[in-house]
Amino acid sequence: MKRISGIVKLRVFLWLVLALAVAFFLYLAIVPGGKITYIYDFKNNNYQLAGTNKFIGQLTPEERVEPVSGGEQKIIGDPVYFSLRAPRKFNKAKLTLEYKNESERPLIEAGVLMDKIIWRYQLQPIENSVIDKLVLVWNLTEKDGVMLLQREKKYDTIENFLANPPLPEEIALYNYDLEREYLIKDYEASKVKQEINYSLRGPYQFYTYIKNEDLDFTFILLDLNKNKDSDPVDLNLYYNDKLIASRHLDDDGIKTDNGETGEARELNFKENNLPEGVYKIELRANDDIITKKIATSQSKVSFLNRIWLANENDKDISLFTDSQLINAQTINPGSLQTIKAGDKELKISSTYRQFSRMMENKVSEIKIAKGDIILSGSGVFSFNSENLLDPNFKKVDESFSANPVGINYILAKYKIPEEKDGWKVGEAEFDLNNAYREWNKNSFIISIPGLKADDEIKDNIIIKNIEIELEGKTLREKLKEIFK
């Protein structure tokens, strides 16, 4: 009888242990309170939640990080990525990074993936040493997380500055949106249709200008069929950062990655009765898509931040840019070359490596002998100097210098990282509602522009701790929503 009683007690105990385990893992899956925190444990080389299974993936790619040592890890190349696996959806994420910037890189940012097709990340500041240094010598006014830096103090408050701002040419921004009515004086609609006959690969964005004319663009598109994925094309038109029109082109129907270029297809984009101003057109597609030609009646066409000149270009290419920093790279060994950037040379001597050059002029010409070159910078690119159109304020990034361009004011939504026992602690907050999520994972990025793993400079960022606090609906809020 006692033996039977002992067996019953053992069974009860085991069932209780099982029930507690189920309840624990159910708690982790539901997160009834709506908040949970994940921690990167470098000491155990493990990304975890209070000692449980892994929730955060390792920093990748391997060639841009050194092995974890002594509870720390060095990032030696830009950018690096990690994924966060969460059991349910959340609305917000707060990332806290504990690090050392011994190499004094000017900019460190973190971001979450928003669009996988064009690999667009929502970036937020961790450290901007350009602003950190200017704070020491310029006049500083702060309110509600916004900084106003003035070379010479003329405004007592940020409200006064916004109510009566100086000339746009005197203002630079960082992580701050400032409305600007950008109108071109004495602009007249073009009577001649122009063609851009340089082949472009993958996605891009460009600005154009409309006044007393219809928006009229024709795109000639090809599909390289180098991957098995579907290759649709979306054209989006934005005015004042709002989507106002779009066009769609389905995949060409070739489902195999046979490498045979599909037939040329035409996509027209026409809109009338548009108010005067700057418009942005976005071609959203993967790298299988080639834009063979763009024909338009608009006189202004300036590509924003990045442009991939496809391998199909068999002639010399000339572009103009207002970017102060020019980046160039290629994935094609046959495209290694020395390009002319203003009065300087920029040698592209190896594949998959980004080469950079600072520019001194407000507008510089870039000459390229062979295609399959990716150009990028913090500005615009155009195939004609008269077509340059950049409605943006100057950005306080890694290439920023206040003196040559006459910047006297900086507006920034930025918090200087704190100091803690010789380490810096920076925070970044993200809205996850529209973030890309696949297999219960969000993809994050740590960006340190200019940090290169394949150069001879021994610079790095040391990471000690990554903490991500997630916030979403509570179980009670979710139940209310369901029963409604």
C-alpha cells in the first residue's frame, strides 16, 4: 500500500513538473504582460533570455567580426547583422548597445529590416561623434529629445527657429524631418523628350520636378533570370513623402534561373494635374531586373544615394553628383578600373570591396570606362549636370563638414551616448509594426560607415552587450480585441 502511495506521489510530482514546464514555455510564447527582454551574453558566446534557449543569432558575416574573446567581440567591417527570434509579434523594440569606439568612427547606427526586396532598414542613431564634438564648441538648445546647434546663437528656442528659419543652405539635419517647400525659380517645362540610355540594375529612386506639365515616364525593362524567385516590378510615385500613385509589372513568366535574358518590356507611368514641386519615383525590384532605358518629358532626373550601372553599358559613362563622399564597388572582375572623380582618381582594385573618395567641390563629375559599378553617396547622381535636383537638407553623416558648405545650424533628434565604467551605452528605438518578419524572426543591422575589414587599418568597434526590450499588446488587450 505504501509502495502504491509512493508511485502515485511520484506521478503527481512528474505531472506537476511537466505542467510547470508547459506553463513556463507557454508564458514565453504568449508574454502576457506584453514586455520581454533578450540579452546577448558574450561571456558564454550565447544570445539568450535569462539562460534559456537562443533567441538572438550571432553577428554575421564572419569576415567582418573577430571571434568572441573575454566577453567581448570586435566588429572590424561594416555592416554586420543579427536576427531576433521572438515567439509573437511586438509593436516596439528598444535596443541598448554597450560598446567602445576606440577607433573614433564618426557614425554608428542600428536598424531593423523593413523591406527584404530592396533591403531597406529603418536606421536609428547610436553615436554621431560629429555632433558630439560640435556640442562642445557650438551653442546647444535641447527640448524633447531634439537638439538645435548654432554656430552663433541667434535663436533662443527651437520653436523660434522653426517659426522663422534661416536659409535652407545654412541648415543640416540628422535623424530629423524638416518640411521644406522646394520650388525652382523661373522653371519652365521641357519641350524636348530626353532618354537615359545607360542600363541600370536592380532598385533605385530618383527625383523629378513638375510644373504646368504632365508626369510622363517610360521604362524599358529586362529580366536576367539569374535566380528562381519571381521578379515583379513596382513603380511608386511620392509627393511630400506620401505615396500618390503606383504601377505594377508581373514577372516575365520564366520560372527557371537559366540566365537567359527575357524580352524587353515597357512600363508607362503617366499622371496629370499635379501641383508644382518635387516628386520621387521609386522602382522597387530585385537585382534580376535591368532598366534598359528611361524616356521622359521631364527635364530633371536625379538618382538618390545609390545607382548600379549595369554590365550592359558598353560605352564611357559620365555622371554628376553633389555628394561629398563617393563610394564605388563591383562584383565583376572584368569591371576593375580606375574611375575619375572630379580632379581625383578612385581605383577599384578588387571585387566586393567598397572604395571611397572625399570630394571638395559642390558638384563633381564622375567618369567610368566600364559598367557593372555600384556608386553610392549622401546626395544625388545625374547623367546631366543641368538635371541635378536635390531638395534635401545636408545630412550630418560620416562625410559631413560644416565649414566648406556654410552650415550654421544643425537640427538633430539624437541622444549622446552615456559613459559607464569606460564603456559607452547607446540606445535606439524601433517601430516594428511594418518591419519585415519571417519565420518569427526580425533582422537587425549595426552600421559603421567607413569601417572596412579588408583594408590595412586596424580599426574596430568592441561590443560588450546587446539588449533588446520588446513591447506589444498584453494578453488582456489582445483578448479584448478578439471579443470585440
